Amino acid sequence: MAASLEMIIPPLVADDRRSFAELGAGIIAGEIARSVGERGSCALMLAGGSTPRTIYERLAAGREEQISWSKVSVYFGDERCVPPDDPQSNYAMARGSLLNSIVPAGAQVHRMRGEAADPDGAATDYDSLLPGRIDVLVLGMGTDGHIASLFPGQPAAHETIRRVVAVKSPRPPACRLTITPPVIMNARSVIVLVSGPDKAAMVARVLGSDDRDESIPASLARHARWILDPGAASGLSAPGRKLKASE
Ligand code: 6PG
């Protein structure tokens, strides 16, 4: 059987924190514009945590490519089981850094109902409103290699049927809603934003080896576009990435 090359896209490494935000916002804006140009719309799924905040603020400032926000539907990759105005809420972080600017421009926002008394039911409801494919999926990564709220060793990291599930997180808040591998694998464009030297070792494990490490959920996104700050990239041995020939 002819060998086919499995390309690992070389990660983009920013010079510093400020350019990390510029680089991240520029890449995301370009992918949104490409989706709108090619399909007339964009299903954009946002990451939570703290890393994306400056990138969302930059996107909101609109200094990147002009985005037709009225053509963009916003979804979330995961959410903590807290009310939408709780400081721990991923929605609250996105609202303050991005949504308050783009909703008036017509963006449609589909929030995960973290406050629901029945998290499983909320996960099922969210699954049913997701589009067939996400056009632009933004992810962060934890020091343990989790992405969204898919944590190492947990069943959700190997879910193949349901697209959204409720999980018990080893990190507070314990209860979370999260997308599962099918959503990640089926997304048209995946962008992973990682900053900080504390993540360098995990970045090197995920991007530095030729074979996927099934024990690390972030490996699901090994072929994505990774955007790193210098600290997160400090564990990578070579600037380029090896091409992998696979049967
Ligand atoms: C969450 C996020 C999570 C996040 C990583 C990195 O709900 O916490 O969705 O997957 O991306 O934990 O978090 P930081 O950006 O805060 O380091």
C-alpha cells in the first residue's frame, strides 16, 4: 500500500506574551474569515480557562481581518457546572473578553447550561444543538495534557458516540460539561493555544513524538495548529517537525 505522509503542522511560536495574543487572534480571525468565505458561515467553538482571554480581547478589538460576526455562531468546548455569571464560568470569561463586543455585531451565542440541576440532561441538550461539524475549534491545554474537560484516564477522553457529556473533573470545579473526541476529530480547523513554561514538558510530549500517546487527551489535537508562547515552546527540541510516513 502506498505510504501516505501524516503531516504534523509546525507549531507557531510567538516572541513574547503580547505577540502571542496577536498571533492567536490573527490565526483565529483568518480561519473564521475563511469559513465565512467558503461556506457563508462559521461555527466557532471557544476554549475556556485563562489563556484565551487576551486573544479574545484582541479579536474583539477587531484589528484583525474584518469578520462578519453576523455569520458566526459561537459555541463552547466545555463549561464548569456554575452559573453564567460565576467567575469560574468559561462563558463569563468569553462574555467579558469577546462576546460583549461581537453579539451587538450579530454573532449568535449558544451557551452550555452549566447551572443546570441535571448536568447529563444539559449535555444531551447541548449535543442536540451542535452543528454537524465545527468550523473553527479553539482549545487550550492543561499541564496534564487535558483539552476541553477531557482529562487523562477518564472515560470521556475515549467517548466515541456522544458529542457532549458531563464529567467529574480532578480539578475544581469538579462537575463540568465537555465536548468529546468526535467533535474534535470532526472539526474543520483546530487551533490549540498554550502559554507558560509549566506546560512545556507536555507540549513536547504531544508534539515531539511521531506516535500519538493515547493516554494524553491533547494528542487528539496533534495535527492541529498549535500556537505557543516562548515558555510553552521551551521543551521542543527542533523548530521543524518530522514528516511521518504511515501505511
Ligand atoms: C477549562 C478549559 C480547559 C483549559 C485548560 C488550560 O474549562 O479550564 O476549557 O481545557 O483550556 O485547563 O487552562 P488555562 O488556559 O487556564 O491554563
